Amino acid sequence: MTSSLIDLHKLVTDFVTPERITLAIRVILILVIGIPLVRFARRLTGKVIHEKLSAQSEMLIKRFVYYLGILIILVSVLNELGFKLSALLGAAGVLGIAIGFASQTSFSNIISGIFLISEKPFMVGDIIQIGDTVGVVISIDLLSVKVRTFDYRFVRIPNENMIKAEIINLTKYDMRRVNLNISVAYKDNLNKVIEVLKDIAANEPLALKEPEPTVQITQYENSGIAIMFGVWGKNDEFVQLKTSLLINIKERFSAEGIEIPYPHLVIASLPQNAAVEAKPKSGDMS
């Protein structure tokens, strides 16, 4: 028992030397001072460029400053631990070549991200539509764009896909037109229908007076006559305007006796004797 304690004490004293204690203190000081300093530099950079650059450019510069600071801290710690930077850089070069061949998609996303940032088809906070996805842009990074949908789903879209896809920016302009496709019966007076729709738009508090609303007869359909009814409103009131118009159209059409047609399914039954006559007679081989 005494011999084991002596061996353990010798092992500890051989490992815990004044030089290693000094080295550990230097490494801890680098981490304790460096990490808060990097975070402070990131916040200070954001304050300096906040009024001068767009939100996505500010975000990218802040991240660049943060990652650069972390890299400096990492190199300093490795240098204190005795690693030769030349050997590390050589290994990093070989590793970088291997990763480069394996990450062509990432490189393509980075190039696409640079084009997105320079072209500025949308900004952080805009509402965009890509395919069936509609949501608010919460981040534009070098590899991907992050979108939050209105039912609070997180969608990450690679920048390469963003460059190739058709992007609709729904909040690029201050106003937007609500386009409603309406169908009326053939028996209805079209001039009266047009006047009723214009009156609905004129009495809608959320509708803009300029530009004027649009009423177009588009085509004859199987069940009725198709009409496109377009009313301009403020972009941030689009949903409320659309809902109000749909309610008012239903109420006014009912009051004015204007029919909104819908397909009817008629099920006819044959008389019982006709069904019997339709059965082939026994022995009839024709």
C-alpha cells in the first residue's frame, strides 16, 4: 500500500512540473480573455456597420470577424502547446485538397451565396416564395438561406437551388394587388356584376383608390363566366384585404341575386320496367 502511494506521488510530481503549470495558466488566460474579446469585437463590428450595410452583409461580416478571432485563439493555443505551425499548415493544405474534391457542392453554394448577396433579390425580413415554400427570410449565409414559414417551420434552402429557382419577393414593394377569380352564372347581367364589384372595392376601407381596381371578363367556362377581380392594397394588409373582399362579395352577390355557380352532379335512375327490358332474354345469343 505504501509502495503504491509512493509510485503515484512520483508519477504526479513528474507530470505536474512548474513548466506545465505555467503552460496551463497561459492557455487558460488565452481562452478566458480571448473568447470574450472575440464576442466583444463581433458586437462592436455590428454597431459600427449597422447603419451602413444591409442586414445580410452585416451578418456575414460579424460572422467573419467571429470566426477569424476563434482561428487566432486556436492558433495561439496550439503554438503554446508546442505544435509547429508549418507542419500544421502543410497538413491543412493536403487536407484542404482532399476536402476540396469532396465538397464541390459546398463550393458551388458559396459562389451562389456571393451572387445572392451582391444581387440582393431579397433581404433579411422579406417574405419570399420558392416553389411551394412561403416564409420570412431569417438568414442569408454563404451556404444556404434560412426561411421561417408562417406555421413556424424552419426551412433551409441551399444557395445553389436559390440561384436556379424562381424566387418571388412578396414584400419588395409597399403595395400589392389581390387577384380574385370569380365565376357568375350565364343568366346574370355582366354590366351589373361589374358595377357591384367596383362598388365593393370603392367601399372597402383597406383598398387603395390608386391604382384603380381591375375587373376583367376572362373566359366562358362550363358552369359560368369567369371574372378576374383585382384590388390594390398595402402589402402588410394583404391577407386582411383578401378576406374582407371575399366576405363582401358573397354578401353583396346574395343581396343582388347574382349567382355564383358551382358544378352540379345529377344522378338519374332508370324506371324499373326499363331496367327489366334492358336485360337480355334467355336464349338470345345475339
